[in-house]
Amino acid sequence: MVNSFIKSGISFCLFIGLLACSGEDDSQNQVTIIDRIPTEGTNGFYISNRQPLMPSSLIKLPVGAVKPEGFLKEYLIRQKNGLTGNLGKISAWLQKDNNAWLSEDGTGEWGWEEVPYWLKGYANIGYIMEDQEMIDEAKIWIESVLNSQRENGDFGPKIMDGEHPDFWAKMIMLYCLQSYYEYSQDQRVIDLMSNYFRYELSVPDEEFLEGYWQQLRGGDNLHSVIWLYNRTGDEFLLELAEKVHRNTSNWGGRDLPMDQVKNYFEVRDGGEVPDWYRDQVDWHNVNHAQAFREPAQYYLLSKNEQDLQASYENFEIIREHFGQVPGGMFGADENARPGYADPRQGVETCGMVEQMNSDEHLLRITGDPFWADHAEEVAFNTYPAAVMPDFKALHYITSPNMVLLDAENHYPGISNKGPFLMMNPFSSRCCQHNHSQGWPYFIENLWMATPDNGVVAAIYGASKVEVKVGDGSLVKIEENTNYPFEEEISFTVNTPKEVAFPLYLRIPAWAKNASIKVNGQLLKENISGIGFAKINRKWADGDHITLMLPMEIELKEWEKNSNSLSVNRGPLTYSLKIREKHYKKESDETAQWDSKWQKGADTKKWPSWEIHPVTDWNYTLVIDENDPLSSFEVMKGRWPRSNFPFTVEEVPIKIVAKAVQIPEWTLDENGLVGELKDLPKTSDQEVTEVTLIPMGAARLRISAFPHINDKPKTND
């Protein structure tokens, strides 16, 4: 602040004098940079962790408190008009006839994870968008669940996992009930969950969470137990939390016996299982993205720092061996397999949205802005390209490097046999239903309450929030931005009276020389590094905050993946622009084996798509070693009229780069882009210019560029 006045030619002494004359307390204009938001207090308006749990770091606002604007709103509109809004009419698992989720006795042909997977996103889109049609449809399922509880406390479908009760699908439905409670305050949710958890407590340990999926994913059950405890204070829930953790797979385990590693695995070329493979209890991509956080969830009760550290280590371990690629995810195109770590390995769409959900959980648990950075990395770079722009089809596997999406079998390059790369509207039991949670949950976590009765812009995106702060005043803050494509984020405070409260702005790890203005006055500049900027002042109606996050091009070398290179600008990673040609296919002829349409569904209205490259893709970048950034030129265009920036045609920003072809880089015998390790380190081709576009807009993409040693010749 002082530096800004000096630059304006005003002395520091005069500045102090002006403040004294105005009578304004300097503390009202302070911006303080902190690593974490303090947790000494307890928010007076939103439910926080009760004793003896660890204090809440950040507090989720009720569903509907945050409303999306800009492309985030457009995403929800497209979801409603696409698969999410129409699965109830085409998915066999969502048909109401003979559905165990709607039956009085818990029996029926359809009754596992698909309904709650879909409802997590579908209902929350309705609540967020105040869409009565969606709310009413969701209420049919919610009412049935609320009326399904049996005398022993169990509810919903009577599902068995072998000889034991299956608790997995109900873990997902508990998420749905919690969102409904936030929306409606319906006491029946509290009653059902209390009775159900008493039932869980009564189940002997040898019958509780016995089975592959439910044992690995017990962290979701634990989340709901803690959620209810914070609302009722019933001490039996703490006993149940211990039981859930005790019977959940050991996500903190290291150097495990191989018979405790749960997933199917294979080693390339029949090699030995590496020792490090025993440092995770499971390497299935969705299980890991969803369940690696469980020790940190238990940390809220145990208060043991080793539990918290275990989740951080889990995150790092899978990325150390399979995540040396851009986009935030890792190569486990079902299960991570030793020997398969090239950027052509991918992740399920389920894995992406579960990773985002885990990041959001961990952000609230720890207050560590790292998890917000990572949620953005996945949401903006990997997830958008997994789904067609109209949200009417998606593919099972998405990779950093993929140049052909077709209906062929790519095994063993991809671990599953079948058409797992093409865009299909309904060709998988999990992803087509589960993907619906990604954007609504992301939007709900843009803003969070803080323990000191403040509010934090935790994840950035155009939005409006209504939140109680300070003395309990309900304020509205509007966030106006085209982030992550643009550098400026502006906020406008609307309040019926002046109210003092702290407003926190997250500073991303990639940020350098960020600055903050309030009502046009520069309060802080040269902000760099991860953390939060705390603005503590008495806010008046119409106060305006501007956060500038300058975005510079940064190069990332992936040493453990053949020294490949990726290009970042701010939170966006960039991929080679490849012109796409779309080929329409009949969905009922190109589906995976577990595709099940409702009887009478018109598959002609829901085609599948192959996407083929029209332009060459086998390029790598040519970098000036003495001045790397001179090899790139940023080209900014107009914001798309569609308000949807994630397509090749409508991206509002591009980068022109120098590149050279590698003729030896072709599709391999499995029909996949050739692996980097097999490529030559030189090229005799002439240097040319190519265009890079945001990775999330590139359904065909090269995002990890091969390393070459020699400087190629130019055509000068």
C-alpha cells in the first residue's frame, strides 16, 4: 500500500496524515497474506465441527447459496438438456418400473449405484438453478427413500455383496439426502440417517463393509457420519465413526503384503511387481481418486497428524508412478498397471469427478489452498474434454495424449477390452450416471464460510453468493470473471448496511505479481505464491474488489516420462490444436457390454461419435534454450457468443508455438498414439508454427510433447 502511494508521488508522511484526517482506521484497509485461514474461532452461522473433532478449517455453504454465472451456468444448462437431464428417460437403471429405489419392500430389478450417482448431480443442479421440474423429479426418488426405512433402521434396496449386506450404494444416497436437507431442512433426513447409523452400529464387524467396493470406499460413509454428528451431537456417531474407519481398507498402509492390494493388476511383459506397488491398498482409478482422502477424514476424529499426512502421501504416490503427465490426473485406465505410465494412459470420467470431490473435501478439512488449485486443474483441463460440448455423450477414458476416438478395442494398450475411447451417450454403468456431480459440486464449493464469520473465494468462477457474515448480516457478493481464460476477477459487495467481516481471496501457487484493489485503490501488489489474501474492513454496499492474477507461460518438464514437456498459462494447460472430424454412429451398435437402455428409448436421438484427426498431430515443440518464452506468442480473441469456451472453434485464447514433426511418431499396433519412450530424440524436419489451445477444449490432443535433443533446422 505504501509503495503504491510513493509511486503516485505522495510521501509516506503525507499518507499517514491523510488517514488521520479522514478518521479512517488503517486496519479497515489492510490486506494480509497468510498460508492458512485461522481456525481459533467457530462460525456463528454455519454448522462447523463439534468437539471433540478438529476445528473446521472451511465450512461448506448450503446448496443453492452459490449461483453460477458465465460458462459455469452454461455448463449446468447443457447438463440439463443433455445426459444428466435425460438419463431418467433412457437409462434402464433409472426406469421407475420395478426399481428397488422406489419399491416399498426394497426389492426390484434395478437398485444399485446408478440412481444415487445420477441423483447427486441431477438434484443439486435443480436446487442451484431453482429448476422446479428437476426439483420435483428428484423429490420422487427422495420421498421414496425417506419412506423406505425398515424397523431395523436399514433403508432403500435390499442389496447383498456376496453373503454380506452391501452398504456402498447407500453411501452415495446419503450424499443426496444431505443435499436435500440443506435445501429443505426436512427433519426426516436427520431421523432416517440417525436410525440408519444405529443400524450400522449394530452390524457385527465381520459383516460390515465386507466386499470390494464398499470396503475401499468407506470414507464416504465416514463423511456422512461426521456430517450428522455435527448436526445432532449424538455420541454414538463417534463410536460409529471409529467402526467405519476400522473396517475400511487401510489407505494409510505402506509396504503391504500383496494379498492386501485389492485391485486386479498386471505387470507389463510379465515382469515382477515393483516394491512400491505395495504402498497403496488399491490402484483402481476411481477407488483411488475417491478414497485416498479417507485417512484425512478420520484425522478429524483421531487428531493424529500421521492420518492427515497419509492422504497427502497417497496423492503423491500414485502421481509419482502414474501421474507424470499434465492435467492433474494419472494413467490408470481402469487399474494402474506397472509399465503403463505414458501420457496415452488415461482415467475414467468417474475418476475425474471423484477427484474433484475429494479435492473439495480436503480443502474444507485442511484449509490448504493446494486442493483448490488441484480441483481447478482437473476441472479446467481434464474433465471438459471427456464430454461432448452438448453433454449428450462422453467417453470412458480420457488421456493427456489421444489422437483418435473410435469404436475399436485398444487392449492391451488400454486395460479394458472394448470401445472405451469413443463418445457414447449410454455405454457404461458408472460414468454416464456419476459424471453429473462434477460441475454442481464444483460450483457449491466456489465460496465457503470461514471460522471467523468471514467468507472465502476458495475456487474461482463467475458466480453470486449469499452468505451470513460479521454480525449475521446477509450479504451478496457477485464475482465477475472469465477466469481461467482471463486474468482479472472482480467482486461487488451488496449489503443492506455497513458490516465488518474478513473477505479472503485464494492466491494460486502459480500466481506471480498478483495485485488487489478495493474501490480503485491499490492495496497490495507483488503477491506471489500459494496462500490467501485477507481483506479486513467494514464493507459498504457497492464496494468493489479487483484481483489481478497475471498469467505467464510456464514450461513443465516431466523427467520421469521421457523428459516430455507441457505448456501452462495460469491454471490452464495447452494442447496441440488438431482439427476434428466427427462420425456419427449408432449407439446401440457401438456400446460397451454393460450398456442398458430403457425399453422403448429412441437410440436414434442419442448417437455415438467417433472423432478422427484431420490435421497432423505428430509434433513436438522447439524451445529456445536461451529465451524459452520467446518461443510462444499468446493470441487473445473474443469471448464466445455461446458462453462456452471449451471447443476447438470457440476457445478465446490460443498460443502460437514453434514446432517440428517427428515422422516416426505414429499410431501403434493397438491403434493408440505411440509411446514417448519409443521415439527418436532428433528430427530432420523443418521448424514450423503450430497453434496450442486449452487442453479442456481439445477432445483430440497432444498435451505432453516429446523431448528432442538436437536443435532442428529452420527454413531461414
